[in-house]
Amino acid sequence: MKRSRLFQITVLLLVVVAAVQDGYWLFDQHLRGAEKTVSLMRLYDQQSAAAEAMLAAGVPAARIQALFPDLSVSVDHVALAPEHLAGLIDEQRRRLTQYLWEGGFFLFALFACIGVIFAALRVETRVLNEQEQFLALVSHQFKTPLASLQLSLETMSLRQLPAERSRALIDRMLLDLTRMETMVGQILDSSRLSHGRMELKSEAVLLDAAVTRVVSQYLERAQTDHISIESQIPEQLQVLSDPIAVDAVVRNILENALAAVAPVGGGKVTLTARSLGTEIELAVRDSGIGFRASDQSQLFRKFSRLNAGAGSSYYGTGLGLFIVQRLMQLTGGRVSASSEGLGRGAEFLLHFPAVHA
Amino acid sequence: MSEPLYRVMVVEDDPHLAAGVVENLRAEGYEADSVGDGRKAVEWFESHSCDLIILDVMLPGMDGFAVCSTLRERGTTTPVLFLTARGDAVDRIRGLEAGGDDYLAKPFHLQEFLLRVRAILRRWDWYRESARTQGSDVLRFAGNEVDFRAFRGRSWNGEAQELTEKEAMILKVLAEKPGEIVSREDLLEKVWGYDVFPSTRTVDNFILRLRKRFERDPATPVHFLTVWGVGYRFMSGEES
């Protein structure tokens, strides 16, 4: 990678040098052309002076004319032949135009090259930085559950624990593994979404069935964290989307809600839906930790974990809401969030395109 | 446990890790508690104290470096062990500059963690004990004065000096053996205990800081003398 970067920078430098050289050549040719005309004019001036002197000395005009063919010599007058003067000026103008066109074209081509190479370099640098940042963040996200897992295992290996403590540690380790599994899934999803490598269908999806299926997977965890999940979705509501995307969106939004409620010692998550003509709105409300209005813009960013410390880091990768937003965008929907402030719960509104009857 | 009961505060946002660390510390006989937010940790220290802080770096509310700096600015000298997923050299140095005593990268080995905890507490015990028992907790030399308990001092020109705990500990180690050579390795072992710094140059920097505080002419020191290739010698000025 470093070698190719060095090559690109070298090419860029060469093109810049070529552009400078071309510009200098253009300037130099212009100067030389002007100088050449001036020296020719000087030569003709000297020839005229000589011809005039010879005329004054009584040399016949015809002889002088033969000596200086570029001059027009009459009995009492010596001047540069008008066709020569016109030719000289024409030549100078022609040469200048040629230099301007040729030099200008090369200069343009070189500047275009510089622009293209520079833009490519910038894009590559940005992509490399993003990749590095992504890797750093991903590895950081994994280190915490790994550390927890290692700690639990080493605790079991180091100490003689009663059966119930061992059981508790095993449960903790299983949760850590689930957490890492969730992370892997989310990282893969977000990577595919970032690079637009996800092929999404557009078909009628029964919202009630999709929500019920996801909710059933989280009931046990919700019960452990003293959270009640209520779902009131009219049976006939159908959204126009990709069934897998709907599943992922509901799953991630529910994960987020549970993670927000768990730290406050339990509470409620409600899912309701209604038809808004061309759209179907799914509202997910929770009685959790909420967020500040100033943090709203960060909610859907990759790796933003506003409430990481409040317990959501059990499962939080900072990718869930990013995935929700990207999937909603790609399936023609949108998502928005609101909260009355810290400790006052939050509401996420998902707008799916409705199926036209 | 035969060791005295130490109180350890764990500042860690991951509940599993915090619980695991607290449980293990308790199993070792320490009194341990945890808090999961940087700001809450700073608030907690306004009305409480402990013998050791285990501090995560990436914390909500306020990051670990800021927590450590804030506590140090407020005069809290409690030793800090950084425990974090960010384990590169830059972060380690940042942590130590913020006033940390040691640094352990996640994931870590439980026994190593417990050993480090024990080592930090032992070093502080040594410092506190020696400050209390060896006649006086105040060192006076050539018009300078250092109170090892308060981490304060006054230099020969009457200027008040606020010492960092590391400066105080280094001075303590040197002053315990006036006129004798103390190697850089000995200083590192006694003051830091582990290979948390990349080189013994760090000790040299602390010595420079001590010279600036207490020497009349730091360029030609008479109290903190370098013994080339070995270490340092402290001369109170009353040896002869």
C-alpha cells in the first residue's frame, strides 16, 4: 500500500513539474519570438541606414536594391519592403498563436491530470483513514467483552467457587458471547450497508407478524431486565419493504430500546403502528434513559454510543441505529427520534412506504 | 487476608467487567465498589475517598484521563490504575501524564491485575509509612522544605511548591539514603514498580523537575547529583 502511495505521489509530482515546465516554455517562447522580431527589425534598420548612406554616396539604386533584397530602394528613399514587414508581423503572430494553443492545451491536460490524481489521492486517504478508524473501533468494541470473558474464565480457574457463583459466571460468559455474536452480525451488516452491497427486495411485508416474531426473541431478556414489551400493531398493515430489512430494523430498534430501559432498573417498551396514507408509521417508545436534544444528531452515526455507560454497553456496538437508518433509507423509508431529555424515555418513529391497495 | 482493609473504587462502564473486577477484589479481601460514569466518579470523590482507583479510559460523561486530571487538580493523590482497551504507547503515556500510576490493557490476566493492585498499594504503604515513621514527614535541606504528606514544599527562595506524587516519592526514595547512589532502576521499581515507562529516561525528567524546584542553579546542581551511567545521589548539603 505504501509503495503504491509513493508511486502516486511521484506521478503527481512529475505532472506538476511538467506543468511548470510547460508554463515556463510558453513564457520563454513568447519572449524569444518577440526578441527575434526585435533583432530582425534592428537588422533592417541597419540595412536601411547603410542603403541610405550608399544612396547619398551616389551608388546607383539598382545596385543597392540587389545588395539588400528585403529593402525597397528608390532614387531618393529607402524603406523596408511592406510585404516583408507584414510577413514579419504575421510570422510573429502565427508563432505566438501556435505556442498559445499547443502550450495551453498541454497545460490544460496537465492541470486536469493533477486534479484527477489529487482527487484520487484524497479519496484514497479518506477511505484508508475510515478503514483504520473502523478497525480501531471494532477492535476496541471487542476488547471489552473479551476482557469480561477472560476475567470470568480466569476467576473460575483461580478460585473455588460455589455452584451458584459458577452458574452466574457461566451466564455472564454466555451473555458476553451473545454480545460478541451480535457485534459480528452488526459489523457485517453495517459494512455491507456502507458499501451498498446489500440487495434489497421490495415486497409486501405484514408488519404485525414481523414485529411479533422479533419481540418473541427478546421476551426472555426483557423479563430478566424487568422490562415489559407491548405491541399493538393492526393485523392488516402491510409495508412495502424487504422482509429481512424489516426484521433487522425492528430487531435493532428493539435492542436499542431494551438497552435504554435496562439501566433504569426496568420499565416499558411499546410498539404501535398506524397508516398515514402513503406511509405506515411504527412508533417505538421506551421509558429508558432518553437523550439530550443536542445529542440527537449523533444518534444514527456509526459507533456513537451516547449512553454506553448506563448499561447499554451490554450489547451496544454503536452500530444498531446506523443500520436502522441505512436500511430505512435503502428501502424508501425514514426514521426519526425524539426524547424529552435524559431520564425521560425516547420515541423512535419508523416510516415505511405503504402497500398500495 | 492479613493485609489491612483497602478500599478500591472501580470506574468502569461495562457492567460485566466492573462486576468481575469488583468480585475478584472482594475475594482478595479488598473493599470494592464500582461506578460506571466519569462524572459520577468525580462527584463520588468529592465526599468519599479510597486507597486505589481502577479507571477505565473510554467512559461516558467524562473520559478516564479527564477524571484523573480533575482528581489530581483537586488534590486527590489516590493512586490510579488505568484499565482500558486502548493499550498503545501514546495512550499509556497520556494516562501517566494525567497522573496515573499504572496502566493495564484489556483483555488482561486476572493474576497480573491483582499483582499490580497489590504492588501499587504496597508502594503507597511504603511511602505513607516512611513519611509517618521516620522521625519527620518534613524534609529540610539548604533552605528548602518538603512536606511529604501534603505534597507541598517551599524552595530556598521562599516560593511555594506543589509536588506531584511521583516527584514526592522520588524525593523520598533519594532522601532516605542521603549521600548514597540510588540507581534509576531502583527508583523505577520503588516509585512505579513496573515497566510502565518505555525507558529510565523518565526518571531523568523527574529529577530535572526536582532540580528546577529546589536547586539554586539547576544547571549546576548540588543536591540532585547525576552519577553517570548509574543513577542519582541526593546531597542535603549537611553531609560534611
